[in-house]
Amino acid sequence: MNKERQAGTSKLVYKTRFEWAYLKPVYWTSWLWVLLLYGFYVLPDGVTNWLANRLGDLARFSHKKRFLIAQKNIQLCFPDLSDAEKENLIKQHYRAQMRSVLHYGLVWWASRKTLAEKIIIKGQENIDASLKKGRSVIIMTSHSVGLEMAVSAITMRYPVSGPFKVLKNPVTNWFVAKGRTRFGTIIYSREAGLRPIIKDVQAGQLMFYLPDEDLGKDRSIFVPMFNVQKATVPVLGRLAKNCHADVLPCISCYDEKQKKYIIHVLPAMQDFPQGDDKLDATRMNQAIENTVHICPAQYFWTLRLFRTRPEGEERFY
């Protein structure tokens, strides 16, 4: 049995079985949303983009708490922008976020051929170069609104393992999990930890790793991101060492002119890891910054990126 066939044999693999309980009346609203997403999926691109812009403008003012989080994040990360530029960045972010929602049907139902036409990898040669050297590969993906497109693009072409955050709504959770695994991706719930994923990577799988969420003080150290101290989990360097892996920063961006998603896979981080948690975490956050600058409006600014503060600092949100 070769290495790739051995990968994912753990009993901890997240199962995506359909449950008849999903058809209970309590979930009928969820199914209505699924039907709407299918309707958006079959619309022409121009109509979908126009609709996404209108819905994004509405969403910007419909949830004040999320709007204030995005506003604060952009103030912290881009202090040199004018007020008008910050306002426009938030506006474009909400439009991009809504467009990615309307495009969920693309990753759920589109054929492999259509996906290959609609989602392009820029920098695939960087992945191939690492694999050719016999290195494992960790795709360090930033939380952009088009994250699911990056998952589809990479998993269409390579065997992949990664963690999966189980969603509260079981119907939505089932569709998202099915979308991520439709090309053979192996996913594990967060409760499984990283050990089974490490084994898969050592056996030949690529790994998706999203390091930019704030997971609290107990698991984190404070290092800068956009010159703001951020609670950062210092795991990536250790993963790279244990897996003998190159780390390739990645972000998904929608190109409005081409009407396509461009998955930017940057060259492997050089001289990484260094073996020092603080230094490696700082380098990681700098790499995240580099990806954000590729399409700033499409980063997930409504996340509470700086929720945990160092001792004595006031909370931002």
C-alpha cells in the first residue's frame, strides 16, 4: 500500500453522511436558502455580481456589531488610509463577502471543467517545485471571503488533508463539508487535533492550515500583525519541522474584470522555521499581511482578529 492510500485511514476522519433528520421542519428554512443558492448559481455572472453588490450594501448596515468590528480592524491595520478610503474598503468588503455567498453553488455543484475555468491557481509551480524536491507542503491560507474557492482549486489537483470547523446548522454544515470533500479531501474536526493531519502530510497529502483566527490567550503568544499585537497560535513552525514541509502562503481573490477567482499561491517561506516560536509566529503573520495586500477588501475583516489583548490593554471590540 502506497503512502497516499494510507493517508486518511484514521477513525477520526470527519464523516459527511446525510441524516434523514435534516429534513425535519425545523430545517426547512435552511433548505430554502440552499434552493436560493442554486438559483444564484445558474444566473449569469453579471447578474450575480450586480445582485451581490446590492445585497452587500444592505448587509453593511443590517448588522451593526459586525460592521463595527470590520471598521475597527481596518482602522488598526490601515491607519494611513483616509476616512473615505477606509469607508470604501468596508463597502467593497461587504460586496465581496456577499458575492462569495452567492457563489457557494459553484463549489457545491459545478463540474470539474467549470471549476477549472472559473477558479485559476496563480503560482501552482510553487507547489510543484516543493513536491519535486521531496518536501511536504503546507498551504497557509488566509481567511478571505473566497476561501472555499481556494479549497476547491487545490483539492481538484492534489490530495489534501485539513481541519474542519463544524458549523452549528447541520444542513449548512453538511453542504460545506460535502463541498470540501467532493474531490477526495480528508477533513478532521478540530477535536481530533493535528496529529492525524500530520500523519497524512507525512504520507503525501498537502495540508490546508488557517492560522489567523484569535483562539484565546491560553493557546497563544502575542506577536505583531499589521503592527498590532495579536494573539497567535505558535504551531506552524513546529508543524513545518515535524512534517519536513515547505509553507506556501495563499489567498483567494475574485477578479471582477475576468469574473474569475484567482488563487494566489506564493513561493515557499524561506529559512522557515527558525525553531523559535516567537520569531516563527512573527514571520507567519508577516506572510499573512503579504497575502492580504493582494486583495485587501476580500480579507475577512468581520472576524474579531484582535479579540484577545495583552495584560492591561483595553479590549478593541
